[in-house]
Amino acid sequence: MSNSVSSGPSVLDAPVAHVDLDAFFASVEILDDPSLLGKAVAVGGGGERGVVASASYEARRYGVRSAMPSVIARRLCPDLIILPGRFDRYEEYSRRFHAIIRDLTPEYEPVGLDEVFADLRSLRRLQVDPIEASRELRQRVADELSLRCGVGIGRNKLFAKLASRRAKPRVENGQLVEGPGVLWVSPALEAQWLNELEVRALWGVGPATAAKLDQLGLRYVRDLARVSEADLVHRFGTALGTMLAAYAQGEDPRGVVSDRVNKSVGHEETFASSLSSRDELNAVVERHADVVARALRAQGLVARTVTLIVRFDDLTSVSRSQTLAFGLDDEGAVSAVAQALLTTVTLAGAVRLLGIHASSLGRRDDNQLQLSFGFEGLARDPRAEAIESSRSSQVANEALRDVVDEIRGRFGRHAVASARDLGERGVEVETQRGRHAFGPESTRER
């Protein structure tokens, strides 16, 4: 497929840019440890249940890719170095990345840590050339962060996202092929892609959806264009069916939402060895609640809904949620609710993953805590006591939380600790949300 571009689009011709950092997690690890340069590196869970989250291009030459089970990745590349994720470090780079984007335009929408959509229409009065501006942006990212990125420019999010992928380097027949860096999707290129692209290239079409489409003989986007929206909605539901119908015509009604905020804060862990006892699971709940509460306070947020997720060895999952009349950002408060939710889960087998998510977020300054509550309607609900306990903890510990956070902010997270933060190696304050989201770490040495 050709990546040739025409010159001269205005920001009205190409109003949306998608900026995507190359191999972000792996690239940050290599920057922090130059001895990894030129080696096959991946970030993810190194154990048998682990998953690759990011892979260097040296690793990709062997076929290693994100979302691949780590056991398969090591089979393809025996010398692969798999490192656990360090989200605090990635978030630091992400903030600097967003600051560079913000210098280009304040109208941008983060998508995860390593990619953003930017609305370029605010630059029209400055008569900015979107291609030249994108090249300058790439250069700033390289100069200031020592990271590379691909920039796609198009008339909507669909084409901008497709273009950024093709702007980046790729591996063909085991060899690294450089991309153009910046790619504008001209009207001619739009038509070409709508005729040639496979449906699996579309954003939001995962392996399961792609397989179902293939069974229906809908392998290419041009095939989708011959199916009515009503038929797609009937087979795939309203949201996905409507989206597929729009994409088939090259349309994408979604705009760049610059005031996007977090909808939830969560922490999950896949265990190296599955857990069966409630005591072990309660200990995990406490650790996860600590991480989630600290993350909420770091963002000045409180959460009114706590959700517990439990996944068993047979890969079935159950979730339990509780919404409160007040917001939480206290470790004990979050833990009390989550542990109460755990009591409602029947442990039908060993547990391989447990997670806590906090949602219904609001600003901490706006949190309204009533002095008393009426629990008459919950008198027989075992969660009622936990709700009261969480309210008490939220109120009683506020001053202590603020002091501890201030000390850790000034002197480091190990400067002060509670008894349960003390481990065999001293103070062990876990702050990395999603640290085990890719599966357990390997016990191998690098």
C-alpha cells in the first residue's frame, strides 16, 4: 500500500492529528538503562501467565508484539529481556510529552500515556502548515525526550489513527523499515485505503470481531460498505454496528475531547500462583486499596463507587460494586468496602487475578461527608457495616493522610510508613497502578 502524500493541506483539510510514541514503555526502559540498547527488550509480565505490553523493534524482528503471551514471546526470541512495568516512570515521561503537545495546541485528547489526538483547527488563524508543524513536533519529542513518534494527519480520528501507525517504523521479513514519520491522508489516499484495508485495521475491531466479520465474508472495509447499517446493527449491536457502518464510508463522528478526565482509577494483579484462601485474598485487597487510594489523592480525587474484580483459573470472572453517598480516598475506607464485596463472592475455584477499581470520581474539595447515615434499609446487608466503617475511616484519618502524603512528597515514599507497609526489605510502599496488569514478574534473572 502506498504511503505517498500530496503537499499543501491546510488545518481545515487535515484538522486532526494523532501522535503515537514508538514502543513507549520499552523505549523508556532503554533510556534509563543504556546497556539495553540494541537488545530485544519487552515490558510486561515475565511469568508463565504474563503478557507483553511493549516491545522494542529488536524484539519485533523476531515476531514479538504487544498483547502476546510472554511464553510465546520467549519461544520466538529466547534472548528476550522482559522487564516489569514502572508506571510512575512512564507517567513522568507522559506528562512531558503532553506538555509538548500543549505547546502546539491546547485542544488535545490523551489516549493512554503514549498517544494523543490533537485538534489543529485552533491554528488556522496562524496559517500553520500541519505537515511542517507535525515535523517540528516530532523533532521536539526527539530532542527533549529522546523518544520517537509517528504523526498521522487526517480529516477525522479514523484516518489520523490509521496514518500514525503507517508513519512509524515497521518490521518486514525480519528487517526494520523506516516510516515517513509524518503522514497526511489525502482524499486520494483515503479512497485507496477504504478499498484496500482489511477490517482488522480499523480501530475498535479486535480479533473476535474480525473473526466474526470474516465468517460473514466481510474481510475488507470495501466489503463492509456493501452492507446496510441496519444489518450491521442487527448482527453486532447498536454501538459497534453503527461504528462499522460509519468507518466503511470513511466517516468518524467523534471529535477531539480536550477536557477528557479519568473515569476510574484501578489496580489489578495476576498472581504467579493462584490463591485460594480468603485470608490471602484479603491481604491482596489491602495492598490494592492502598495503591488506589494513593493514586486518588495524588490527583485530588475521591471515588463514590468501588468495584472488585475476581478472575478464576478457568478464566471466568465476577465483579461486585458498591456505590456510596460520599467519596473515598482513604486506604482503610477503600479496603473496608472491597473486603465486604469479597465476602459476597463464592470462591468456586482458585483465583488468578484480583483487581480494585474506583469510579464515580469527583474533586476531593467538593466531597460532602454526612455526620451520620440511615442504614435501616441495609440492616440485613453485610456491606452496611463496611460502609459505616469506611465513612469513619475517611473522616478520622484525613489529617494523618495529608501529613503522610506531604512527608512522602518532600522526602520520598519510603520516608514514613504504617505497620503494614513494613516488609522483609524494610518499607515497601507500592505506588504503581497496574504494576501486575501484564501478569506476574518472572523469577528469572536478566
